[in-house]
Amino acid sequence: MANHARPIVLATADRVELERLQRASSGPAGLSRRARVVLLMADDVSGAEVARMTGYTGVQVSRLRRRFAEEGLAGLQDKPRSGRPPVITARKRAQVVAKTLKPPGAGLTHWSARELAAAVGVSHTTVHRIWKAHDLQPHRLETFKFSTDPDAEDKIHDVVGLYLHPPTNAVVLSVDEKTQIQALNRTQPILPLRPGLPARQTHDYERNGLTSLYAALDVAAGSVIGACSERHTGADFLRFLNLVSRRYRTRELHVILDNSSTHKTPEVQAWLATHPRVHFHFTPTGASWLNMVEAWFSILTRKSVRRGSFDTVNALVTHIQNYIDHWNVNPTPFVWTREPAEIIKKAIRRVR
């Protein structure tokens, strides 16, 4: 019996796109499956075999062959479904919004779409549409903190002034320590990235010790000086200060740092008295986020530490130093854009 099925001949660009769609993990699953069907047919796999391999019926495979032959890649997209979305009255929409803004009741902290849908008598997809239209996101939670430092305004003007208008012929350094970085070792080897699969790691791990990283970010240049320490004490901080001071031996230094007790020990105060070219500028109490090096710590955590696996603390320390060396090959300065008045308005609660 002759086979009258339309042959599938793919252009190079179409094959590349179909292979991308087949591998994609974030798009619609049906689209990935339909792309696989077309690729199999283009490789002269019979319709019956394609149906067996993909879970479609023979009729569905034939329909996909016709759609692709007539419409190309566009023929693989989901077709509009019949019917129309239910009509929701303005009163019902207002009820959904009002109920979303109120506590959901005993035992719950926030509404889910399905719980609210059951409470007001609509579908959860309708709740999603209303939330999107009114920019409501009950699943999200952001944190904030008002500074209670009585000198907060002066400190904000001081620190932000260094970012926006640094002193001439001086170096502005943002200094802080990232404490208790854990040397975690996964209980099984990390499975590497593969086409269609992300890298994978076990959820359990072994703890092999801790280290603390002291870092000084050159605000103008973007380069970083870093040193790891077993402990987090005033003596360790003083050791790091000496390292930084030697690196900028002939320059005046303006050092931005938070209010950690290790930054204000008598030994540190005595050191400052003998190094008049070094000036400390403290962020307000409870506002260490004003210290620009915190942004660099976030990048370090995301790109270097979080997905690492380390047998020893020394391995972790070496890994961190390698990342610092890599960063300093092409350092990226951070650009501060907020004016002091804007920060003061959001960070300080005024008593009326």
C-alpha cells in the first residue's frame, strides 16, 4: 500500500528552532512535544512509530503533519480555544480585591489564589487575572527597617556624599566582613549541565567549617581587596586594616563601614590615631545596606559560593580568592544614584 503522507523537508533554520523548542524547559510542554513529532517525521520515522514514541494517536500525528506543511512553525502553536472567559461583574472584582487586602483568617498568613477563589465563588484563574490587573501579589513579602540612629541624617549625607562627590586625590573604600561562610560539601558529586537539563546537586551536605571574609571595595575603580580569617574579632579587623593601608601606602583613605563592635575597639581607635590619613565614615545604625560592598557580597554569594562544594575550609578560601582575582581582572564599579534626601525619606521614621 502506497504511503501518501506529505514528506517533511526542514530548512536549516527551522531544524535549529525545532531542536530549541524540543529542549526548552520553560515553554509550554505541548509545544516541545509537537516539535519532537515534526523532527521525527523529518527523519522519515513512520507516523505509527512517531505516535508510539510521543504518545499521540495516529490521527493527531497526521494532523500535525498537515499543520506544519501548511503553516510551518506557526502551525505548532496552541490554537485558540472555543468559548469565552466568564463575565465577572465589577462588584465581584471589587470583592476579590477587598478580600485580598484583608487577613485570610486563623492559621493563614496570606491568601492563595485557590483559597480566595473558594471563598468568593470564582475560579482561581479569575483570581489570578484580577490580581494581575490590580498589581496584587499576596505571595510576595519584602522587608524594611527604619533607622533609629539619632545621627542618621548626618551619616547618610556623609556616606552618600562620598559616593556622589568623592574627595579629590583620595580613595573611598567600602569595607565590611561577610562572616560565617560555610564550607559545604554535597554528599554526592554535582551532576553537570546537559542539553535540556540544568546542573543538579543533592539537597543534603556536610559542614566542613567556617571562614569570614574581610573585603574593601574601591568605590571609584571597582576593584576589591579581600582576606579570609578564621575568626571575626577586632584583631582580625585590625590585621585587614594594615593590609589595606599598605596597599594604598601613599593615598588618603576614606573608609565606609558599619557599626560592628569590632570596628570600634580601643586597639582600632589607637591605630587610627597613628594613621591620620585614614578616616572612618560609619553608616547609620541598622542601615548597613548603605555600605556599597554589600552589593559585591551579594554577587560573590550568587556567582561563587552558593553552588560550590568544598571538602575543607582551605578549599573554600582558595575558591573565594580565585573569584576576587577574577573580579579584579575587569572590575566593575557600582554607580550610586540615590540622593540623600530620597534615602532619608524612606529610611528614617519621623516622630510626630
